[in-house]
Amino acid sequence: MKVKDFMISNVYTINEKESVKSAIKQFMEHNIGGMPVVNDDGNLTGMLTDGDVLRFIKPKNIFAFDYYSSLTYVYDKEKLEEIVRYLKDVSVLQIAKKRSIVKVYEEDELEVVLELLAKHHFKKVPVVNKENKVIGVISRGDLIRTIQETLLENL
């Protein structure tokens, strides 16, 4: 079975120039936890997940050495509200995964997706065509549903 046979082709993407604030809004509106990041031509340039956003807004911890106690744990002075306010100006490409993006092609076999999702613990993988344009997405749930419908039903 080919990826194109069970991928979700109605995929939500976000342009790399959009803000993180816009991405969060899409996550909420569409009840999703991640989406491919694309350029103006629709080519895959990154992958953004809700985990990326949480890691970005998490207050940063600083460890400092002082003369008496050797190691002191200090919170950064930025408050969560200030970081969240900053999201309107941060492009998604600044926090999205951009290197070694795991993707599959529409002609790949189901086993390729199974191996990738199991090995990397991803929730979602973008599907691209030969020109690297995003044409779909596959989530772990999509894969489990496909296995149940095509394989388990036949046992």
C-alpha cells in the first residue's frame, strides 16, 4: 500500500513568514498539534509542533556560580506574559525544525512510514511530491487506522 492511498490530503500548512501567534491560532482552530511549514511556492521548509512552541515559551533557567555556594539556580527575569507577547513578532521558521526534516513521498510504501514513526517517535510526518511540495500528512492515528482497516479486518 502506497502513502498516497492513506495520507490526509486536506493538510493544514503554515507559511514560513507567518507568526507563532498565527500558528497557535491554527492549532486551536483545527484541533491539530503540528503542521508543515512551507515557503511561498508550497515547498516544505520545516515542521512546527505544539512541542516546539512550548519549548520556546518555557521560562529559561539559568545556573550561576557564586562565591559561597558554588552553584545557584536562578530564573530568567523574563515573565511568561512578556514571552507570549513577543510571539506576534516571531516567525514560525525561527522555532520550527528546519534541518533533517523527516518526510515521506507519496509513492513510498506503508512500511516506510511505520518505520519512521516508530523510530523517531513523531506524531506526524509530512508527505511531499517529487518537487518537495507538501501534498499531505500522515499521523500515527492515520497509520493505526489504516492498519486496522486493511490488515486486521482481513485476519
